[in-house]
Amino acid sequence: MTDGSISRIATARLGTHGPEVGVQGLGCMGMSFAYGPSDADESRATLERALELGVTLYDTADAYGAGENERFLSPFFKAHRDDVVIATKFGLAIHPDDPTKRIIRNDTPYIRQCIEASLKRLDVEAIDLYYMHRRDVDVPIEETVGVMAELVSEGKVKHLGLSEVTARELRDAHAVHPIAAVQSEWSLFSRDIEANVVPAARELGVTLVPYSPLGRGFLTGSFAKAEDLTDGDFRRQQPRYTGENAAVNAALLDPIRTVAESHGASLGQIALAWVQQQASVHNLPIVPIPGTRRPKRVEENTAATRIVLTEQELALLEPIASKVAGTRYADMSFASAGRE
Ligand SMILES: NC(=O)c1ccc[n+]([C@@H]2O[C@H](COP(=O)([O-])OP(=O)(O)OC[C@H]3O[C@@H](n4cnc5c(N)ncnc54)[C@H](OP(=O)(O)O)[C@@H]3O)[C@@H](O)[C@H]2O)c1
């Protein structure tokens, strides 16, 4: 834990030509979407505290609250335009017949429509890092990245990213235009990308941006099952936190607790230290984006960038992922591992 004093975190580069950012970013999704009610003032204080601590990569998407998250972040981004790196995404469209559902779209007219809408909501001239959020397998990736590259030439976007892509998709995309970052789920509970995506990213000079590094909060021990969460919380439908799976998975936190005790750290800090340390394990830059809406937690989370786990501790944590009950999405075609 920190004493609240300002001690800025280290930095890492996004891709070979991208900006240098704080080695931990901030996931802003929960401020408007998915994880129950938020307090806007507390979220704003979290953004400011993160910046003081050296967090410069802020992650949003057009899909987070149908544009609401981008609109909410806009005043903060504008107030600190030269000090923040804005990452947003396209690719998850509202279903034409059911506004509660999403469909994946990567076609050119849709991307053109999305970039204009995001620029308008964010009220900035350019987006620093523009991700394809999900892959529409009916559109060749070369075509999608070709349009994204046009956005770079037009000055609307500075760098390109892809989320939940396979190693093959990453290689094909990178051949069209350099990819600065791949964003995928990566945590003590979700390690499927280590098989193919991580080696491809290392080889191509692409930075890995792990999302849900705290297992959507489960790895902090702050909730143990879906019923602990408020109605409408997205996690209530996720296979890992429901029924018998939740009990199996809660028991998997024991080794994390042991390591946390020896460091005088929280469970969440050990989960974040583990993801961060994968940078040296796999020899590539990694910028995790834990999500929080609370200033004290951003202090706690950024302090985890300074924790170094021993070989014995890494070995103790190693078996956890293979014992996790339940897939990370109900529909695994939503994740790159479902297509590898
Ligand atoms: N590319 C994609 O498809 C994709 C998918 C999911 C997420 N994302 C991005 O990745 C970001 C992070 O992922 P995530 O938010 O899903 O999961 P996460 O970072 O693993 O966990 C976030 C949850 O943990 C809680 N939390 C954070 N710090 C904590 C601490 N120190 N102690 C206790 N609880 C703590 C948060 O609650 P409070 O907010 O109440 O603190 C929130 O409920 C998102 O914000 C989003 O920007 C991307």
C-alpha cells in the first residue's frame, strides 16, 4: 500500500514507434458500464490521482455504455491533452433488432462511422491508439486494418491496436500497418494468449496490454460469487463466478494470499505484480490496464508495479490458471483462443 505521496510509476513503449506510457494504464470501462453503479465525482478523482501517479494510458471504447464512457472521459482528456494517451475501440455494434445485444462489425462503412462518432464524443482532433475491439471473421483483416491505416494517414488516429486477435490475425494485420498494441485478457486466471499471441507480439515488437488483470475483481477477493454483485452487473452472467465454478475458483486464491502475506501486500497487488512480471518472463513490453473507480485503489494498484515476485512465488502461482473452472466468456468465439 502507499502512504498517498506521489511516486510516479515506470514507463514502457507502445510498439516500436508508439508513445512511452506509464507501465500500468487505467481501465475506465467500469466508470460508465458493466460493473454496477458508479459515483461520477469519485471516478473523476480516480482519473486525476492516476495521472499524478504516472498513469498515462487511459482505456475506453465506443461500446462502453453506447458512447457514454467516451463522453464522460472527454473533459478529463481535454484538460490534460498533452499528458494522456487516449485509447478507444470500435467493432461492437448495437444489434439492429435488440439494443441489449451486440454484434461484431469490422466493415469499412461501419469503421468510418465509428471514428467520426468517437472523435465527436471525445471532442479531440485525434485518437492516440485506436483498437479493433473484436474480429468479424467475415471481413478480411487486411481490409479492416487497411481502413484503420487510412485513418492514420488522415490524422484521425495516431497508432493502431487490436483486441482479442489470434497470432495469425496479428501477423496479417501487422503486414499491412504496424500494430502498436494487442489488448487481450491476461491474468493469473486467463493465460491462453501465452501459447501463440504473446510469442507473435514479441517477435513483431507489439506491446501487450492485458485487460481484466484482476480477473474482473475476483482476484482481489472483493467478491466470491455472482450473488455478491448488484443486479445488472455483467459478471453475474459469467461462467467463472456462477454456481459451483465460483466456489472452485475462490479456493484458488489461497496461494495468492500466501504470497500477499509475505509481501505485506493485497491479493490484487500480487495479481497485478504477476501480470507485470510476465514482461521479463516473456521478454516483451506489457502495460496492464486494471479498472477502478476509486483513488485509493489506483494508489494500491500502481504500487504493485514495484513488487517483484521470487522464482518460488512464481512457481506457487503457476498452477492456478490450469485449475480455473469455467471459460472466460460464455461464448468463446468472443476470445482469440476460440479461433486459434
Ligand atoms: N478489450 C476488451 O475486450 C476488454 C474487455 C474487458 C475490459 N477491458 C478494459 O480493461 C479494463 C480492465 O478490465 P476490467 O475492469 O474488466 O477488470 P479488472 O481490471 O480485472 O477488475 C476490475 C474490477 O476490480 C475492482 N478493483 C480494482 N482495483 C481493486 C483493488 N485494488 N481492490 C479491490 N478491487 C479492485 C474494480 O472495482 P472498482 O471499480 O469499484 O474499484 C472492478 O470491479 C476495463 O476497464 C476496460 O477498459 C477490455
